[in-house]
Amino acid sequence: MTKQQTAHIISHTHWDREWYLPYERHHLRLIRLVDSLLDTLENNPGFKSYFFDGQTIIIEDYLQVRPENRERLERYIREGRIYIGPWYILQDAFLTSPEANVRNLQLGHQDAGVYGEVSKIGYFPDTFGLTGQIPQLMLQAGITNAFFGRGVKPTGFNNMVSDDGYESSFSELVWEGPDGSQVLGILFANWYSNGNEVPVELDEARRYWERKLGDARQYAATDQLLFMNGCDHQPLQTDLPEAIRTAEKLHPEVNFVHSNFPDYIKAVEASLAGRSLSTVKGELRSQRTDGWGTLVNTASARVYLKQLNQRGQAMLEKVAEPLAVIAKLHGGEYPHHLLDYAWKTLLQNHPHDSICGCSVDEVHREMVSRFDKSYHTAEGIVADSMQAITAAVDTSGFAAYGEEALPLIVTNTSGWSRTGTVTIELDAARQYLREGLPLEENARLMKAVDLAGRVLVDAQGQPIPCTVEDLGLSFGYDLPDDRFRQPYSCRKVRLTFEAADVPALGLRTYAWVRPVGAASAQEASSLVRGGRVLENDTLRVEVMADGSFTLEHKPSGKIYRDLGVYENTGDIGNEYMYRAPAGEVPLTTLGLNAEIAVIEDTPYRASIEITHEWEIPASADALLEEEQRALVYYPERQAQRSAATVTIKLRTVLRLERSGKGLEVKSFISNTAKDHRLRMLFPADLSAASHRVDSMFELAERPNEPAPEWQNPSNAQHQQCFVDVAGENAGLTVANLGLHEYEILRDARNTIAVTLLRSVGEMGDWGWFPTPEAQCLGEQTADMLLLPHSGDTVTSGAAAAAYQFQIPWTSAQAEVHTGTIPAVYSAVRWNGGTAAFSSMKLNKERGDVLLRWFNMTDQPGELKLDTDLPVADFYLSNVLEAEVAEENARLKQGGANALELQLGGHEILTVGIRLD
């Protein structure tokens, strides 16, 4: 009999490094698993191969404890019996930055390449939804497929091919990104454990295969059936060869193969010849479901983790890497090894059960330590780079002000010219302790330093308005490379001022000096208009008695009302999903009296503080814990909020800068309540059926109304840096720092609701795992930037401002000397109206400078670039930093150091610069 079908059985484990147990408890199980695997591969040639879950960190984790087994492990990888890569870790795609996803691919390929061939498998087995640009990312990495378990439900009627929305008729489909990139998509329709624990015993196997073959055939488009032999932390099935022989006896019409992903893909592609599949386009977010199982509210579980991650990502990709490039070009070092270490430490927090905040408390405590380790490493890289840069900047123009002149350098590592408020601490004078003076004399000398009469000037000698705070006697130290640490006493001051038009990927130089003549900064008028109004040339903000505020955008004439209202509801869900108690009416601060005060009034910035004392329910009622212990499915819970109340203190600071196009909103929350969610509301009052939201290398357009299948009262969504609602002539962009959950309310005002805090007491999922620390009691903060605009968010510049909001200013004290970097400097200059700048770094192998942009729109755009770098030539690269020679014809050079090219709609573009 000719065998009509092939059953591909792929042995694997889905390895969550940490989840319902702390990392080390899972780690111990990993050691036992890999020990068993190596012994099985050695002693049982019938056990063909094993897939290491698409992540190379499994190798690191194993060899950390079992270094003596490195040679055995490497042998089986090179023999093709263990498949590794392409990722370093399996990340959550929505909660990690675009560049973090790229570094994850790069490090996975780098580490896998040491041992053997990299698996070109786009592996997303349990990712909580998939971003739309993954097909393009995969193709640029040489991967033509994507395997995933969530985001698409195969609901085509009677397996008839249908391209309607997010439906697919089969588990095999064509997934198309917004730029048109297409990959073969394989949905684990019966999950990634559908071939788990295959029976050896005949009768049990008969029942098993009757069910499993039927399930697979229900969704398969071809005669190639996929069975995943493994699951979360699944021990190795060492008797699988025997189980396959039993299956062959039962079903001679099926060809049972202990397979691997490359062989399976080849077989599917051959079987699909001439067949038509559904095409699924863009993001995969499970929107064609009832809405209770998307796991989207992991975006707001333990918000503090997301904020630490945003800080760490921005510091690495937007500060440390570009500064290290500039430093390298001027005599410093580009520390690839330190950047790899910092990135790996950060990426270890990016698996879905980690960054999503849906693990037990011990896991997330350890994550905070990792975030700190990565950030402190990045800080060290930045400090070293700034030391090299300040040593190379020509500050000799300040010599005319005498020996007391204190130069300082402000760098802008964003992709656009930038104006904003900068704060820097300077040592006005130092006295090194090595000089032998008594400590009392050191202190006396520093206290005697005269700070009066000094002003801040720019490189042209123009005075700049500046606030000076005398911080008094301080202690500091140098750590030279060639001698012991050098402690000193110093007189420290803090300067705050507006740094205007600092070039993109560049710097501007200032100095705090004693003027040669009678020079002082011309004082600008105040931005405060009475006790409750802030105003600059673009915006007017008026605070109401209840702390809500109106925001007038002068260029468009649009006034936004009732902004900044807090909303509070109960939450009887878990770390995965939000659920309000049935019938609950949300509480708000609308009408709640607030204390309002001006707390900052300077020529460059003004701030108003709004304080609420708000009584809300203390927690859920006692029924919630009963339902949690009984494992009641969260949509079916009947718990309500308690009658007892507590007072939470909310302090909101509105900051407006003189040249600012947006209003900064900073919230300080003293959380004393449990089992609740806190959001801030921003009614847009604009007519729009859809909105745009920042995602991975994409401004995705999403409908305001959910799909007809949606039943969940909440329609919360993921965001990266911002969300935007725009009408015909005006729009409102709300940018954030690590606040990844928003919702467009189904009201008449198209209100943007941003989640600031969600407090819950259990992990959820498959059992009862109490997580008291997920209640996030104590002091919490939230940072946002409101950017009203004319037209759309891209052409108005609001998107660029939202991206800049993510990036901290960097500054450093310098000395007076000549140098190779001019006082106003930019390493690279570019323009392209629809392009967003993403990264600047050096390639490890060749030392080339690599610059990346993406097109924020679906329309082609022009990108022009020029630089003062010593250019040998330009080329186009993929995300793995390999030159794509066939694409170089697109480059049109406008001179030795300039080029221009067309940027395709939604294209991710990387330009390499070979240096002379």
C-alpha cells in the first residue's frame, strides 16, 4: 500500500527559564533533561534528533553547570542531531523593542554559529501575539517560515480557503507583513505538545493515534502532519523509537518519521505545489476570538518591570551604542564584549513569562537585579565613551574666559535634532586628598570657592538662561587605568538649562564661565499665566479644580478637554488577564477636589503639581481568594470589591518647556490598595474609526471597535512608545515610558486610556500561585508626553518627538583644550520625512558603521544621508549585518560622503559604511 501521509514527530522541549518556579529550580530540571538527551543520543541511534526550543541560552545555562560536556554537546550539534538557534532567547514580541528583537537574532546566530549550523526556523511557540513586521525580520535573517501557537485561529468553514481578516483555513498559511514580505506560517493548531508522550503499549497507542491523527488532519492543508513531542519543561521521551514502531504497526498507511523542522518544511513545501493557502496579513493578536484568552493584560502586569526594561533598552540601543561609535571614531574603544554582555543580561528578562510579569514573585525579584546589572554596564560604557568624546572635543574657544571656565558637552543620540531641558552636575573646583592637606583644610578651600557672577554660554559666547543650585561640599573620586583610585573633595553645582538645536547623533558644547565683560542671559518671560495655566508658543494648558486639564494646540486651534482624569476599577483577574467585577461602575477623579500649585517657574520650563487624596476600595472581597483556590476561570468569577476603603495619594506633575511641542505628564502613585487597575484618560474628541500605534518597526493601524466575535468588555491593546488618534485636521499622540497597555474606549469621545498600574494577587494559568508582590504596593510612577498635532502623527513630527521622549539626554563635564571634534558636531546627517531612525552601531567582524531606519508609512519615501566619517563606500545590509550585494544598486551616491535612495513602504533599511 502506498503511504499517503507522513507523520513528522519532532522531539523538543519548550523551556521557560523561569515561571511557576524560580530560575534555579527550572535550571536544575534543565540539567537533568540535557544529561538525559546526551546519554540517549549516544546510546540509542534510533533517537534521531532534538530541537532546543529555538534559543541558544539553553546551551549557556547547561554548560554553566556542566562545562565538561561541552565537547559531547558540540558533537551532536555538528552532526545535526541537536538543532539550535536562531534566537538567544524566546522573547515576547510586543513588550521588547525593535532593536532588542534584532539583537536577540544577532546573538542567537552568533552563539549558534560557534557550535554548528544555525536553525533557520522562525520559532514563536508560545509568544503572546506576534507583531506585523516579523515576516520582514525573518526574511532579512534568511528565514522563510514562522512557527507559532497564538494569534490566528483556523476557522475557515469546512476547511475552505478564506482570506477574511485574521482567519486561516488550515494550520499552514501565508503570513504577509505590511511591506509585502511573505513567509510560510505554521500554526500549532493543536498546540506544541500534540505529539507528547507517545504510547509504546499497543492498545493505548491505538486510542492515542486515532485521536491525534484526526486532530491533525482537521487543520492540515497537506499530507504532511506535524506532531510536537514535548511541552513546557517536558522530560525527554527516551523510548520514542519504540513508540514509533508501535504506531507503524497500527497505521501502515502513515509514514511515521522521527523528524526535524528542516525536513518537515521541505516536505510541506513540496506538498503545497499548486495549492492555495489563506493569506494572513499584519499583526497576529487573536482578535477573531472572544477576547478572554489573548493574554494582552500581561502588558500591565508589574508595570515596574516594563519601565525598567524601557530604561535599559534605551540606554543600550539609543545611548551606549551610538556614543561608542562616536568615541571609536575619535580615539576611543567600541566595547563589543561589554555590549554583548549587557544585551544578554537584559535579554534574559525578555522571555514571555519574565517580561510579561506573569511568574511567581521570586522570578521577578531576580529580574530587577538583572535589569540593574545590564543598566550599570551600559552606564559604564557611556561614561567611558563620554570620556573619550570630551577629550576629543575642541573647547579651546572657552580659553578666553580664563582658568575657571568649565566646559560641558551635551549629546543628542536620537535621530533628530533636539531641543529640551538638560540638567548636569559640575565640579566647580576639586582638591585631591593625595595632596596631603588636612581634611579640614580641604573642606575650607572648597567652601571658599566663589560661585558668584558666573553664567552659562554656548560655543559662540552667547549667554544661556540657566538655573544654578549650589550642592555644597561633596566627595568624588577618579579611577585611573594606571594607578590607584584618586579621591577628592569638590564644590559641586547643578545647572539646568535649555539645550537648543543639538544636532542628531551629535553634540553641542557649552561652558559655565565668569564673563569677560558685563554679560548675562536675557531672561525670557515666564510660562506661568496665573496659578493654573501654562503657556508657550504652541500649547496652552489650564488645570481645573478637580485636577483635570484642557490642552489647546494653537497651530490647529483644537482644544482637548477633561484630560488627565484618573480611572479606577477592581481587578479580579490575574497577571495574564484583567477582569473587572461584574456590574462595576468605574470610579474617576472627575469632580474630586485637588490641591494645585506651581512648583517650577523658570525661563525654560514650568511645572504645576496636582495632588489628590482618593478613597477607593481596599481590595476585592473575601470571595476572590475562595475562587482563586478553587481555580474558578477568571471570566466566571463573582467576586466584588470590598466595602472597606483606603486612601491613595496621587501626585501629578504637568511640565511644559519653552520650546516644547508636547506636555509632559508625570504621575506619582502611593498605592495602598489591592486588586485594582488605575488608568489615566485622554479624550481625543476626534472622529476616527481607527488609530495608529507604535509597534516593532511599524506604526500599526488598528480599528477602534473589536471584531464581532469579541465578548470581553475590555479591549486593551499593546503599544511600544505611543498611540495616536487623528481626525481630518488634528490628532493627539500619547507617548509613554514603559506603559505598554492602552485602550481606545468605546465612547463618543475616542478616549485614549493608558494603564498606569494594575494590582493583582495571583499568577493565574494552570493552578493557584499566589503573587502578593504583583499587587505593587508602595510608591509607583508613570511618565507620559501628550503631543497634539495638525495632520497625522508622522508628517507633523509628533512621532519623532515621541521617539525622542524615550531617550535620555547625556552630558559630561570637559576641560579647555583643542580637539578633533568641533564644538557643534554631528556624526551623521540625514533626512527623510517618513523615516524613523532606529540605531547606530559598529559591526563586530568588520568594524563598519551600521545605521538603521524604518518607514513609518506604507508609501515609498526618499532617504538622504551625508556624513563626515571617512567613508570607503556605502552598502545595504540585512538585520544580521551581512551585506546584501544585489540591493546595492539602489544606492545613489551624491558625492564621496553622501547617498540617497528610495525607502519602500514599511521597509526596515540598514545602511553599512565601510571606513577608510
